[in-house]
Amino acid sequence: MVNQVRVAVLVSGGGTNLQAIIDARDAGQLPAAELALVVSSRPDAFALERACRAGIPAAVADRKALGDQAAFEQTLLSLLQEQGIEVIVLAGFMTILSEDFVRRYPRRILNVHPSLIPSFCGAGYYGLKVHEAALSRGVKVTGATVHFVNEIPDGGEIIAQKAVAIEPGDTPEILQKRVMQQAEWVLLPQAVQTVCREIQQQREETP
Ligand code: GAR
């Protein structure tokens, strides 16, 4: 479609959040966005298979094989620039991006985090660890947050949040699934559309 914003989704694992974005696209709920690229930081991520099935160009920037953060980010940057990417979505992407990198994309990188920020977030809080921490603290409500990425891990402006109840007998795995189903998979595609629509509107206003 004309004037769609070119989006890259960065992944490291199963890619259920990527799938939610693909499903939203297929349901016509992402008219402002073109899913132009998927990049995985791991060669064995199932998310790559999801991208392939959905017909989205996919690439690997192998974090381990590339060694240091600078080489990894240079590879990533080249892939994004080659594809003319304007918006980057971190969807289960398990690498913290450097200050230098995020400064290149102000208010153009989104992240989904599986808690209600500012609880259970920042360096060391990722994946199941977040849910383990929520359960051991004994909170009764958790949720998910979509936010812009800045130089502070999980510290950027909040775009959307949704609360999810913790039930008696929850394990980290059960809670993770509920937070994904009730919050992450709902919020993330909506936020992608909202941010891309705003960019489209800014373009329309600029002669
Ligand atoms: C999701 O729960 C996501 O919120 C979390 O990892 C999971 C990835 O699942 N991300 C973080 O913890 C980032 N700090 P997915 O690969 O199935 O989308």
C-alpha cells in the first residue's frame, strides 16, 4: 500500500509476538505498517520460520558468532538500512541495544515487556525471569507494557499497558502464557499501528 511505514521486527526466540503482529496484518489491522523485515539474533529461533511462512524477508544477526556488541550492531544496522526500515519492533529480542544505536532511532523503536513497568524491569529481567520475580514477590496483578526504547533498559516512554490477574497456583510458565494471551499479543500490534499511523500523519502534514 502507498505510504506504509516500513517496519522490522527483531526477535530471538519463539516469536509468538511476531505471530500476533503477522496475524493482525493478515486481519487488516495494520494498514499503516509494512512488515518489511525480521531479524533474529539467534540462527535457531522459531520466529524465523514464522517470518518465512508469512512471506517476510528474514535475516540473522548472530549475536554469539559476531562476538562483540559493536560488530553485532553494525550488522543489524546494515540490514535495517538496506531495507529502508523506519520503525523497529523488539518482540522477545534478548539483547540490550547500546546508547549509540538507540539514539539513531528516537521514538522509532518499540519494545514489549512482560510486566507493568516500573515493576520487574530493567537489566536481568527478561522472559520467564520476570514472571518468577512477580510470583516470588507475591503481587496479585501483573501485565505487559509496550514502550519506546531509549538508552535506559525498559526506561523509555510508555505507549500502552494492560493488567493481568495472578491466580492461585500460577507457575511462571502459566503466568507467562496468560500475560501473552491477554496483554502482549493484544497491545503490541495495536501499538505498531498507532505509531506507524502517527508517522504517516506527520508525513502528510509535511509538504
Ligand atoms: C515475551 O514474553 C516478551 O514480552 C519477553 O520475551 C517473551 C518473548 O516471547 N520479552 C522480554 O522479556 C524483554 N525484556 P516470543 O518470542 O514468543 O514473542
